[in-house]
Amino acid sequence: MKRTLALLALGLASATTARAVDPPVADVRPEILRGVAYEQRLNQQLPLDTVFRDEDGREVRLGQFFGSKPVILTLVYYECPMLCTVVLNGLVQSMELMPFDVGKQFDVVTISFNPHDTPTLATAKKKKYVDHYKRPGAAAGWHFLTGDEASIRQVTEAVGFRYAYDPEQKQYAHAAGIVVLTPEGRISRYFYGVEFPPRDLRLGLVEASEHKIGSPVDVLLLYCYHYDPKTGKYGAVVFNIMRLGGAVTVLLLAAFIIVSRLREHRAKARRSMSSPPAGVSPPHGVAQR
């Protein structure tokens, strides 16, 4: 039986201008991932005239979901085997910890970038996440859309979301993140990865509601890609990531041990300084504790 497994591949790139003295770094990512990115296009206007279909199959324009509140945009595809679900789960967990409510202080628009996804799939996704979120008004404020290739491309290009399709695996290679937009549909801030700190997300929504545009942030990309069922192996880039993760774990453990030992030695030194040496009486007139 054909097995596929979504993998998380890390790519770190600074959002600041690269230094001229830095040597070029070889791109060790699998070929399909080399065109995958989530570029920051702050203050870019979304194409609000773009036509999609909502969960009920009705034709809608993207601009219908903008105007009065900031909007969180998520780009996923509804049959993604792993990463898209993790992104949506992370968003829900963050929203559950915020005092703001979907449909009141902000809205969420989730768009599938797979042109073959249907309103039926969108309906199932919406029910799952609205039921999980459980707050009143969420159904009216969280929209799950599908569209054709042309409409999808207009939005993904506007927000800098570049992805690739692997026809052999029948999966998309893509990066993870969400975008916060102002009420008029301008890009205010990016959040990368699958976990979104509630405090930061709330601040991002407040700033977007005030029509403010945030600053570029460091990019830590998670890529969704497949396990190769033919070779039974991961690519070299994944091995490097696994080695890096192991090395970081070892370093953190070593740092913990060193800090604990230092604290122990300091505590012993303080105790020895506060107590007289064995066989030595305390100065006259000083009561021994």
C-alpha cells in the first residue's frame, strides 16, 4: 500500500537585508521545495474582487469579508495529510486563549489553494473547527472558501505564498503560516509556523484594526512534503534537520546540567563562608548559631 507522510522541513532566512560579506549557501532542499516560499509583502492590497465559492457553494467576492474588522487569512488545502490541519489546530488553540471572538472583533478567511477542493470539503472543515472553537458567532465569522486556479493565484501571489504540486504523490509542497490583514484588506503582519502566541496574535489584530502595518519578521518556515515510499528514506535535508534537532537537544541538556552544577557550587560556597572552619570558635561576644 502506498504510504505518504507529511514532513516538516525547516528553512531559516532573515527578513533583514543580507550582508554582502555572507558567502552563498547551497540550497540543499529537495527540488520541489526550491520554489516554495512565504514572502513578506507588507501593505500589499488583496484582490478583493476575486470570486470564490463559500461552504454552501454560493459565489462570493473576497471583499464581502472585509470592511469593518481585521481578518486572519489562512491558506490550506482541505485534504492535506498533515501540515494544514496542524496550522488550523494551532490557530484555534491560540484563538481560544484570546479575549477576542471570531465574528465580533475579527474574522477568519480560510482559502483552499487546491482548485479541485469542493464546497462539500469546505463545509466539513468548517463544521470541525467551528464546533471545536465553540464560541457564539464563530460560524458567521469564519469562512471556508474554494475557487478556481485563477482566483487562487491572485490571492496567493498577493500574499507571497508560493507552493508546488507533486503529481506523483498527489500532494502539495507548501509552507506554514497565517496572515493578519487590515479591515480594508492590506497585509499587516505575518505569523510563520504552526503555533501562534495568543498575546502576539491579539496585538497583531489590534494593530491591524487601527490600519497599522507591522514590520518584517524573521522567517522560520515549515515545509509540508512527503516521505518517499519507493526508497523508504528521507531526503538529506530532513536528515540534517533531524541532526540539528538532536544537537539542539543535547546542547540544551548540557546547558541545564552546567547551570545546575554552578548553582550547587555557589550554594556550597555561600554556606562555607557563613560557617567558621571546624575547630575554630566564633569571636568573643558572638553567639554561635
